[in-house]
Amino acid sequence: MAAAALGILPERAFQLRVGNVSISELTLYDDVTLLTRWNDTHHLRDRGAIRPLALAIFLHQNHILVAKFTDPHTGQTFYRPLGGGIEFGETAAQALRREIREELAAEIEALEYAATLENIFIYNGQRGHEIVQLYRARFSDPRWYDLQKELSAAEEGVQLVWMPLAAFGKATDDPLYPDGLLGLLSE
């Protein structure tokens, strides 16, 4: 029974509501549909799930290519390498290639696993938790390495910049995330 799969007792199934849809209204569907609708409506990522990420470390002349962000809640500026979420059924390397294609319409090569970091943070007033697979990577097209060129991502509002590694690590500077990345790059 679907209620048992959700970890609730059958007699309590009729009391459970997901948004404005109650479990009793969903019992006409099979268990898979019920669980899919439960997950879609409940959105597990917003309920404390750990998010798997794949990020690319692009280095050139002591610079790192990063996206610049500002936390809307605190106003703090920070930087993070390019990449994104790993989807179910794909490897971290596959996710990274997909994300770079989506964000930059660019191809990457020479992926080399660098490390896995765990990142627990607060963004926009919400707690987040990520497991981050980091890969050293190179662009197939050398034009991406023009340090003077203004770069843009397909995602609106995301600014890309080649930052000197020396700009990070000072207490007054904007941080480089995930935590531990700067130490990894210094090794």
C-alpha cells in the first residue's frame, strides 16, 4: 500500500496532506504515481536533502574561472566554479559536461577528478548541504582563456569572471566556495 511506502500507518493516510492534495484523493493512482506526486509536491530538496554537485576547475595563468553571486538575504558577494546538479542516472563527469553545455554552450575536455568536498552553508536565509565532486577541466576552444574578454552565461544574471587565485584567502575579500577549494588549489 502507498501509505506504508510513505512510512505512515494506513489509518493515518487520510489525514496526510501534501500542499492542497490529500493522500485520500490520490489513492486512485498506483503506488508509483502516488510517490511521484508526493515527491513533486513535497519537493524533497527543500526539505533538507543533500544536493550532489559537479563543478569544473578551469585554471589559466594563476586565474580561476568562477561565477559571481550575491546572497540576496545578506548582500555578501561570493564566487563558485561553474557546474551544477548531478541528475539521477548520470555520472558527475556527464553532469559537468551537460552543465557547461547548458551554461556556456561550450565543450570541455581533459576532465580529471580532483576531490570531493562537503559544503554546508546558508544562502538566502536557507540552510543548504551539498556533496561536491570537483574536476580539473579544460575548454576545447582556446578563446575561453582570454582573460580580458567579458564572459556571459546562458543563465540570466550570472556573471563569469577569471579571478586571480591571489584575490582569495584574505579575510576582507569575497569568499570562494565550496569551503576547502582554496586549500585544494594551494596544494
